[in-house]
Amino acid sequence: MNVAVVTFPGSNCDDDCHYVCRSVFGATTIQVWHKEKSLPSGVDVVILPGGFSYGDYLRTGALARFSPIMEDVVRFAGRGGTVLGICNGFQILCEAGLLPGALIRNQSLRFICESVPVRVETTESQLTSALEKGRVLHIPIAHMDGNYFAKEDTVRGLEDSDQVLLRYCTSEGEVSDASNPNGSCANIAGIMNSGRNVFGMMPHPERASETPLSSIDGRELLAGLLGGSL
Amino acid sequence: MKAKIIVMPRAEVLDPQGEAVRQGLASLGYDGVRHVRVGRYVELELDSTEDMTASATVQRMCEQLLANEVIEDFEFSVES
């Protein structure tokens, strides 16, 4: 398993992703600077990590989307390659048009940093194929702009074609306004593209991958992608 | 030439910043403010000297980068 973790100027979860891929999953992991024009050959999974690429100037992810490496990330995704965007990575994937919708300012206008329950909405994805539908995972979020927005018909399209990965919920798995931390449409916390090879999520699975970090639920998502025994 | 661009959240997109500003104004005693929307204003200076070329260029700039049409609308004017 070969993983490339892209570092943009302002990424701050790149080392965490690199560490978890390498140390928890034993994957060969390469950090790729955003100015590179191509991904290393033989890469199986590309991770766009969290952070504040380009200082969130203009809109979150708007400038990172034009980093030189992104052309090859788009090509890689187009060939069916697996891409995971976490937090700022999700924002970048939306700006790049690899995922539908956009992430806007949290409804509360506050930066939210807490562990939240999210419900597994589908098992038809590499990330969740080993989990049960409806399973509640506890994974941290840490964002100012995590309010998922898409037009009504786009959201309906995502739901109809089973592209919603995770929704914010209560600890009991109930999806409600009260369990929506940031105002996201339909409580959406993570989605995938129609090809089911590009994934975006606001929760940080890499921050919930080892026992000292209070939850290892994130590891179960990453295990689907990176393989290896739990 | 100078381009003046206004980018606003689309009508159907909730604008929490606008709502926070409305509440701030209300707490200052401005009760009559029914609705606030907060957008972005961008000024560009262009080498181009032709209105048509400049307009077409600014249109593309807006579509590609300055606005995200999923969540924002834009309008602009070009003047020498």
C-alpha cells in the first residue's frame, strides 16, 4: 500500500496523516509538496490533509485547488485512483469540482473543536465496507467552515445514489437538528463522488486512530482504505 | 482598466455572517434592520485597454476563482 499525503502551504494535519498511515497501518507513505507537478508513481491512495491552506484566503480550499500538484490529483482521481480529503482536504476537493457542494461558515460562526458522533450511512464504500450501516463513530471535528452546502437536487442526488458516507448524529445514532454541530445540509459530515473513489469528510479519522487519543473509531474508517489488521 | 467585482452569497444559502451583523446592529439599537447579507468586494487593475476583452477576462476570473457559483453570485463593472 503506497500513500501520498499532499502538503499545501498552511496544511497542519499532514504529519498526523503521514504518521498514522505509516505507524498504525504500516503503509509506505510519502509526503508530497504541493509544488510537485506529479504524484510519485505507484501511489494507491492520495490524502489531502486538514489545515488552513493559503490561510483560507478568498474561500477555504479555493487557492489550494490551483496548486500544481492538483492537476495530477484530478487525473489520478479520473483514472479511478482513491483520494481522501479530510477537513481542509474536503474543502479543496469541493473547490476542485471532484466532489459536489461547498463548505461554508459554521452556522454558529464559531470554530468548533470537539469529538462528535457520526453515523455510517452506507457500507458501499472502501472506507465503510467492513462497518455496519447505522454504526455510530466518535471522531473529532475542528473547523470554522464545515457547514456542508449543496443545492437541494444535489443533496437528493447524493442520497439517491448512496453517496453520503457519514452524518452528524446523537450518541444513539439519531440524526436531528440538535445533533448538527455546524448547520450542514441534511447533517452531512462526509460524502463520496459517483465513481465511489473520491471521499471527503470534515471529521478527522487520523485524530482517532490510537488508544491514547480517547477514540479509535477513525482507525476503522482508514482501515478500509489502507488495509492492514486492526 | 479597473474592474470592480462584488461577490455575494446566493439567496438560497444561509448567511450566518449577515445574521450575526444584523444581531450586532440590533444590539446597538438599530432595530429596523430586517436582513443583512455580507459579501466580498474585489478590485483589479488590468493591463487591457479594451472593454470587451477586459469584461470577458474578468468573467472567466470570477467563474474560475473569485466566486464559487455553488454558493455565490457575482457581478462586476469594468472602467478605464
